[in-house]
Amino acid sequence: MDTRFTGMASLEFIPLIWVFLLFTVLHELEEWNINAFERRHFSGVPDYATDHSARGVIAFVCFVGLIWSSAAALSGDPAVAAWIIVPAFFFMIMNAFQHVYWSVLFRRFAPGIFSAVLLIIPFGTYMILRAIAQGYVPAWYAGVWTVIFASVWILTVRAGSKMTDFIRGVYGIGHWISERIPAGK
């Protein structure tokens, strides 16, 4: 396994969920100004996709990550925690690979690329493999999530420079949130 994570083998699975949440928050914060990148490179960006609504998306993802991590960790059982949190690992890894794809496609670093490559992909993969190796989840469970998120990945690649319906929908949530949070001046 990657030497960055050898020391983590001695740590319990549940506390590492909080490390992954921290990495997720860092990834989201790296996307602070993603709207400009998306407007420059994607077609089909909705009018309600603004810096403010992008920050609503960031708040939403961080909040969902907190709830998801809390639900997993508060179970107190690493196997239950793994069944709950493994889909979140896959979701974030899939998103990280989207950033890699967009960076290659547009020949420009997509906001979020550094945390995607340095934190989300390696640590999320480590946590999934660890959950399987320690018997917290069966390999078939990870396989199901692999197929689900591979499908999303295929949609991303097929969309190319067109914003996907999923991302447009997430911006809709961000817009709803941003209407309820005062914009800073």
C-alpha cells in the first residue's frame, strides 16, 4: 500500500472516517471559485450557477458529508460504519476522477484537482480496500458501488464539455441554499 498510509494501519477504521471528511472539506474548499472554470469550459451552465450558488453547493456537500460521516461513526461498529460510509468514498472518488478528466480534457487544472489527486483518490481507495480486507464489507458491495459510479463516470466522459444533468441538479440545490444565505460583500 502507498507509504503515505502505512502509519494509518494502526489507527481504527471509524476515526479515519473523520480524516476522510476533513479531506472532503478541503477538496470542496479548493473548488471555491469553480464557477468561473465551469463557465469558461462547459456549455449548458444554468443561469443560476454563480459563485454564490457554487458556495451553496460546497456548503451542501460539506453538510451531507458531516451527516453521512456522523451516521457511520456514531454506529460505533466498524462494519456498520463501513456499510454506511463506503458509498461516500466512492462518490468522492468518482468526483475526484471527474476533476482529473476535466483537467486533461480542457488542458487546464480544474479547481479541486490537487486535493482530488493527493487526498481523495488515494485515501478513499485505501479506506475501501481496508474495509474489504478487514471484513467490514464484502467485495461484492464495493463492486456494486463501482458499477454505479462507473456509470456516472461514463456519463461525464460522454458529456465532454457539456455540463451534465447531475451537476446542473447539484447547482439547483446550491442555488436554493444560496438564496437562504446572505451573500458577502
